Amino acid sequence: MPHRVLVAEDQADIRELIVMNLQAAGHDVHAVADGAEALAAEAARPSDVLVLDLMMPLLDGLEVCKSLRAQGRHVPILMLTAKSTELDRVLGLELGADDYLTKPFSMAELLARVKALLRRAELQRAAPQGSPAVVIRNGDIEILPARREVRIGGRALEFTALEFELLLHFAKHPGRVFSRGQLLDAVWGYHHEGYEHTVTTHINRLRAKVEADPMAPRVILTVRGAGYKMRDS
């Protein structure tokens, strides 16, 4: 069955171009022009992935994303934004977006991002859950992969899907150094030049949650000129 993609974009020419390319790629596409329509469409028929513009009338993309996550809807969300500041990216990721593209973007890149989000969602559903008792430990960090839970010092913390996958990837390879490109390939499922800052944003967000002092990290370490690694405890 084709994957269902909901496109929420208020600019008609961009919306039509996205729809045309997604349909040509074999997806079942439904398109709306504002955030309120996006929430109504999701309530009527849930999607497999949502392509969501940041700036829209009635409800903007951030409000739509926040509302869906508050409802417990974990549909993968690709945020489209005409803004490129770090604050805009962090806001979108903070509210639960899985990835973002800054306008202008190529349709080939958008299709690659959608494909990567769908592939990761399918892998998560298909992955053997194993025993709920299996725990990966690193210092006072405990990761329960089957339950997708993280505890630090015995206290449960909330992580977005990508934050969890990134932390789990590090925890499975303690002490190993990964470049930002390698992390894009392994966790995001794509590697496009110029988007390594996506990794940097998520590293900063991980540190804010797992480090006692994010400005002096001792868990997720920077290896100058090489990338990042998790301490080998």
C-alpha cells in the first residue's frame, strides 16, 4: 500500500509542486492550506508522514506540531521553514518535529527526507522488541530499548524519537567517534552536504538533558576535528 503523506503548505505553487513530486514517487498525498485544516485532516485519517510548513494562517506549523504531540500522535514530521536561524530550528525540534528543511530546497532532497522518515518509522515498528528487562547502561544513564525509555539517576526523562535514536546509537558504541556525516547516515538515514548542523542541534539538545553542565559535557564529548563520542564508562 502507498504511504499516506499529509502536506500542509499555504503557498499554492509550492504546495502543488510538493504534491506532484510526492505522487510521482508513489505516495498517497492529501494537501491542505493551513494548520487548522492539517489537524482536522489528521483527526479524520492519520498519515504516515506529515510535511508541515512553519508559517501558515490560523495555526502555524509549531502549533500543529505541538498539538499532535500533546495528543500522543507520533507521526513523523518534516518541518518546512523560510527561516534559517538556530532558534527556529530548535523550536521546531523542541515541539516534536523529526526533521526540517529550509526554503528554498530541492524536491529531490524533500523526497529523500520523506523516504528516510518513513524508513525509520518502519524499522522501529519491525524491530524485535526483545526483553523489556534489557538495559544499556553508561554511568547513571539507563536506556531501555524495548520500552524506548531513558532514565538518568533513576529519573525518567522525555526524549523525542530522534533524540532517543541518537542517544541509543552512541550508547551502543561507547568510546567510538562519529563524524556528523556518519551520524546523519546512521540515525537520520540520509547525508546531504550542508545539513550537518542538524546533528549539532540534536547534540546540544541531548547535552541539555543528560549533562550535569551542558557547557562542560562529560557524557557526549566533542572530538575536535573528528566528531562526537559517548564516554566509555
